[in-house]
Amino acid sequence: MGVTDIVYPLEADLPKNKIKQHKDTWKSIKKPLNDLREGQCITFGRRLFLKLNVMENEYRFIVRSR
């Protein structure tokens, strides 16, 4: 059974340079995520994060910065 995480936008008091860093990282991982074939099973585990070259906790911040 899968797990669903609800993510919220980053806090407004986070330094602007950190937000920019997360947004820039989002731009670099967006294409590999979009390139996954439709219907392909995506497991948000170690293998995916290694492919994207990000850590899991970093990925959560990246998604929240969009």
C-alpha cells in the first residue's frame, strides 16, 4: 500500500536564496520526471532520488517551492 504526503508551499520567512535554490533544482529534475513513460511505475524511493541526484528531504522542499 502506498503513502500519500500532502505538501504545502514553503514558509514565507524562508530566505529568498534558499527558495531560488530549490526552484533551480526543480527546473533540473522536471525534465527527467516528465520523461518517465506514461503508465510506468514510479517508486519514490532511493532509486528515483539517485537518478534525480537529490536526497528525499531535499525533494520535498523542491516540490514545495514550485
